[in-house]
Amino acid sequence: MLLVKVEGARTRQLWCDLLGELRPGLVARPFDAPDARPEEARYVLTWAPAPGWLAGLPNLRAIFSLGAGVDHITTDPTWPRHVPLVRMGGEEPGQRMGEYVAWACLTLLRHGRDFARAQAERRWEYKVGEDTARDLTVGIMGMGALGAAAAPMLRGLGYRVAGWSRTRKAVEGVESFAGAGELDAFLARADVLVCLLPATPETAGIVNRELLAKLRPGAGFVNAARGPHAVVPDLVAALDSGQLSGAVLDVFDPEPLPAESPLWSHPKVTVTPHVASVARRRERARYVAEAIAGFEAGGPLPNLYDPVRGY
């Protein structure tokens, strides 16, 4: 049995219907269904489960996160660490993230925020920048699967691409930087900084005043990773001073973004509601169904969370 614990009764049932269709023989139930038996649950698909809920499932074989991130699970001090934790994967999240990053960089390049504000005010504002994509370098912090998927799309638009991560990654056409010792050199290359880092204690607050000061004056910033990566007062200060020319933000702390946040109305900020790499429900259900099928046949589970690395 697989239990689905996500928001909304109808949404839970849709997930169950898809999983049953894609994996015949798999009994998928909403966690609160009358015939959902916690003691029989071997798998769960979840987003932000209540603290203690996972610990109450004694026979779990795997936990599937509804998204690529798992901090919504691992922040529960009681989550069963002996149970494999599978991050959402597949090809579609990478495609979606690549599209989002490319759109965000073009939005910054072609003054998308300015034109949106002008349209809302019925104001005709002619504005053409000096640069094209070919003149700029996009620096991607976090060269995992999503960063590697975004890089060729950016290169296809003409951008030069540099990547930085904890360990060196070899991605075609991407200038590679690795480790703390090469971070400053990476930042100095970036005309647009894109954050796709995993959420770990080491990356919390990494986009702060000191880091932003190391970018080229007038750089752009895109955050499609996690809200806690960016220190909002430092980000706003960099925008106000001109150190940053603009930002496209998809993730926040907390979420939903509170109505009183200055980010909503800042003239240099484009806000999107955590949608950058959300794959279609069927594709995510297929990923889970295929992972379970392979695991039941004796194969390994994909995309496992590593508690040592923190992602």
C-alpha cells in the first residue's frame, strides 16, 4: 500500500488514481481514507507531512517527496532516517527548470518587469538595452541535475555559462568552478547569478550582502532553489543601491510570500509562486510508479537523499 499525504482531498484522490493506473497492483490510498491502514503502508508520497506522521508508519520501505527538495520532510526531527527518502526526479523537472531559468534571464535582459509595470499603468515606455545574451555570462550556483538541464538552454540563447558547486562538475560548454576557494572567481564572472543550490545548513543565507558585493555591479539575480538561501534585507539593499539591476524570485521563506513583504511591490523584482520546476502530475506519478516497480524487482531506488551531503 502507498499512502498519499498532500493538501486537498480531490488532489490526493487524483494522485491515487494515477498511481493505480500506472502501476497496476499498487494499492494507493489518501492517507485519511477509511481503508488506509498505516500499518500496511510500504510507501508514501508526501509534501510537508505533519511532524510525527511518518514515524507512525512502522513498515515503510521508501518515502517519496512530491518535489526535488526534501527539507519539508527532514525538518521533522522524528522522520524515520532508516527509510530511503527519494527526491522527485525524471526528465520533466529539468526541462521545466531550464525553461524557467531561460525565461528569468531573458526577463532581466529585456526589461520584463519594467514593461509589466508600464502596461499596468497604461504607460508607453520605450526601452532597449545595450546587451544581448551573447554579451553576458550566467553563473549557476548548483550544478546538479537541474543546473545541468538549464545550462544548454542558456547556451542556446547565446549566453556564456559558468557553474559553481561543492565538487567540480563536467558539463559541456560550462566553465566549472568548485569549492569555497573558487567561489569569488565564479562570482566575478557572473552578469546574472542563478541560485539552484540544495537546501542544507551550509547554504542557508548564502546569498547575503557579502556575496552580492562580489558580483559585477548591475548584475541580475534569479532564485529558483529555496527561499532561505537569500537574505531578503540584503537582497533589497543591493537592488536599491544598484548593485543588482533586478531579480526574479520563485522561492521564499516563508511561503506563501506574506502580503506585507517588500518584494511584492519592489520595482526591480519579479515574483512567481514556486512554480519553476513543477512537472505535470502524470509525469511525477509515472516517476514514482516506475521507481517502485524497479525497487520491487530488486533494483535500487533513484535520486536518494544523502544525509551526509544534506541533499
